[in-house]
Amino acid sequence: MEKLIIIFSFTKTFYEAYHQKLPLDNYPELLQELLNLDIISFIKNNEDKAIEKAIFWQEEAYRNFDRIGKIGIPPSNELNLDIEPSKLWDCSFMRVLRMFNERNFYIASCLSNKKSFESNENLIKSQIKLEPFKNVSLELFFDEPKSELRRHMEQINENSKTQPCIIIQEKYLERFIKSLDIFILKDSKKNLPKLLNGENVSEGIKFSCPANSVITFFKEMHKKEVIVSSKAISKQFIHNYFLFENKKNKNEFKHPSLNNITNYLTRETAPGVITEIIFQE
């Protein structure tokens, strides 16, 4: 049980050490050791105690998405989606830390919802994403990656193109897709489930409603904690994959501007939208 506690508390421990300016030299090696542990076996050997802790672990992993997002970014009272990530944010240790916490979130979610690990596709995918980093030295700061690590980084970057960009609580995923599906044009309907389940999608998803309706829906999903990844990720996700009718040319579809997405995701007053998207039951 002690190992499980270390695994699920690691991200928060690192976050606190980082902000307290404590020495961080040992964290890459410790994270590498945790990657090599068989977490599923530990849970099966401590099942009763693990189930008792599951809800707490899930909530902590959820909070860690926000904690990780603040590492390497200057403190600010304002939500700025245009901040450029620092080199620290993109180093191998931080990449693995994000995937490690994602994996922990799905494991805790399975435990708290009493669902099988083997049938959870998101958990399986998060485990697969971690595999190339096992037994590879992790770089925490700004040094140029070693040649061996570079090969693994290139491999994971290539694989990550097929992974979903946003993280949605699994119990809400079907309702999330159903809510948007009503407004997706017929030729694009198959693409949203594929995209959210990590499959490669080569064409944008075309909507019949205005972009502001979809962006406002995403904002509400963040507020209700249906989407647990950051608004910055949602911003890029919408910009990369969603297409809306061009008002000047009805036969043309275009991606929404980053400025428009930022405005609707961050504004405090409720925006007026022509078409309201309801979260389906």
C-alpha cells in the first residue's frame, strides 16, 4: 500500500517542491522507478484499501491537471491562454509527468466506479503512451536530450498525433459526444468519437451551428468538470479540429480564430448564442 501512496502522491509532491524552490535533482530518477512498477498488481494485492482511497486519488489526480499546468508558467491572477510554454514545460520529465498523472486518473476512476481496468480504453492508451519512456533517463530542465532519449521522444511525438487532445471524464463521454453530434454534419459524424478515442482523423469536423455555440458548450463542460484538462488545451483542440460555415461563403468551412475561442472560453458574463447546445441525458 505504501508504494501506491507514493505513486498517487508523486505529482502533488513534485508540484509543492517546485514552488517551494526545493532541490529537484532526485525527481526524474524517482519518476522512472515509479514507471517500472506494476501498479495494477499493487492494487490487486491491496484491493480493499485501494478502493477506500479511490475517490481521494481521483480528486487529487484531477487537481493535478491544474497543478501541472502552472509549472513553468509565471504566476498570474488572470487566465491567459496565449502564454508560450517554457522549455521546462516541454522537457521529457514534464511530458512523462503529464502522462503519468493521466494514467493515475483513469486507474482511480476505474476503482471509484468499480469498473474493470482491462476494458477501459483510455487507461490502456495512457499505459501505452508511457511505455517508450521506461528505462530511459528523463531530463528535467533545459539540457539537450541524449541521443537515445531523442529517438524515444520522436517516437512518442509521432504516436501522440493519434491521441485525443482533451481529457473527458469517462462516465460523461457518451453524453458529451451525443450533445455535439446533433450539430455535426452527416459526413463528419464518425470523426468526433474517433478523435476522442485516440484514432487518427485527417479531416476536420464540420458543424451546422455557429462556432460560438460550440465554444460556449466547452466552457460549460469545464465548469461542470466534464472536461478535466485545461481550457488552453480545449482552445487548441477546437481550433485544430472543428470547422464552421464561412458567413461570406456558405460553401466554405473554416477553423474558428484563436482570439474568438479565447474570448468565449474566458469571459465572465454569459455570452449570447444563437444556438444553445444542451448537455444530453
